[in-house]
Amino acid sequence: RMAHLHPLVVSGMAVGGWNLAGFTATALTGTHRLTDITGTSAFGLSAATTLGMLAAKHGAKVALTPKPLLMTACVGAWSARLGGYLFDRIMKSSEDPRLKYMFREPGEPLLIGPSKFPLKLLTFWSIQAAWAWVSLLPFTMSVSRIADPQSLTFIGRHPTLSAACFGLGLAGFTSGLLIESIADRQKSKFKADEKNPRRDKWCDKGLWSVSRHPNYFGEMLVWWSMFVMAIPNAPIWTIASPAFVTFLLTKVSGIPMMRERYEKKFGDDPEYQRYKETTPLLVPRITYGKHN
């Protein structure tokens, strides 16, 4: 029966249901440890559900062809990598500063207290579900329609262009995943090194010497590349996915939050000002400079 539903509805049911379960467990237990692992695993769950829809509608032979399998593997690899990294981080700190103000203090009434519990928490989890659903638009629309010749775009009707887009997108996705993985590892190592006298300052080693936000650059490259992979049979409006991720990271929760935090801590430090002046904000410079 699910095979006859619109793929975006099925994707919404997968990410929405999974995040609702995570919200319920979080609200009941007060734990901070389920948020990121639930949010990232929702991507993998939705991707697997979309692939299952394709198999149910057109048979396992179609679902097990290279393009849908590779695209699903890409989402799964991203989900496992980021989820594992964030879960490891929260296990070490035990508290998520984003959630701290969303829980009730002892004796605080429901709904009308300072935390508005559980309304603020529910809003946070709803936004997290929307993040997964929107980010997966190109994947969902492409994989679900791979066997439908009517869905082919101009690029999809030209095998050479279609293959080039898929190859370019796959290379870009892999590169973006590697960049954000390496950047996160380098920063974690920098902060964890007790012998490092600068561990409480900004990271300027490795990829962080050629970009102030290489992890966010990698993340944006991942979702723009997924769109390129999908474009042979995904509608052009699914560009909303990488555009949304780019907007989120550059204007809302990524770079602006880090910039504000670092300016408060290091704004008066001449060395930090030099780092800002000599290191690109986002796109890594190709040539090596003094911060290597």
C-alpha cells in the first residue's frame, strides 16, 4: 500500500515518525543524548525506505541497480559518519547546550513555565525532522522515479550528460564527506590534546589553516553534489535542498553562531584577527599560507 503513496509523503512519514519517537523519549527521560543520533539516522532511514518503495513498485532488480544503490549508500555513509561523530561528542560532554533551556526545572509547570516544556522541545525536534526531509528532496525524487522514463529531465534524456552528472556528483559527494570528516577529526584532536597550549582557542591546523569553516564547506559540497547526481530525473525545484543547507549554515545556525561565539572569546586577540584576515571564511584556498 505504501508503494502507491507519493515518495515525499513516505519520506515525511519516515523522518517525522523517527523524530517523534526521539522527541518522546527525550521528553520522558530528560536525556540530551538522543537528539543528534536520531536526527542523522533519520536520513538513513528515509533513504532506505525510498529504496524499498522503488523495490516494491518496480522489483528488486531495479532497486539493486548501481545508481539507486550508490545514492542510498552515500546517504547512509553520511548519516553514519555524522551521527557517530556527534554521538561520541555528546557522550563525552553529557549535555547539549541547545537543549538545556528546553527542560523544566523542579516544580516548573507544564507549558507556561520559562522553558514552555514541552513546546520548545517539540519545535526543535520538528525543525530537525524538516531539515532531513528538505535535505533529501533530490534523493527522494530521483531514486523513487528511476524506473519512470516520464521523469527524465533534459539532462536525463542524454545518456552522456546523465552519466557525467552522476559521476561528477558522486565525486563531489565523496570529496565533501572526506573534507568534513577530516575537519571534524582535526578539530577534535586539536581540542583534546592536553599538551597543546592553544587547545582552548580556535583550531588553525590542517584544513582549518586554509578555511575557517572547512566542515561546513564539506557539508554544503555533499548536498550540492547529491543534487547534481539526482538532476537527470529529479525536478529542478529540488535545488531547494542544497540552497536550504547553504542558507542554514551561512545565515542561521552554522557560521553565524560560531562567529558570534569566537568574537566574544577572541575578538580582542590580534592573533585571531590575523587568522580571520588571512584565512578564507569558507572555500579553502589552494595555496598554502602561514597558518599551515
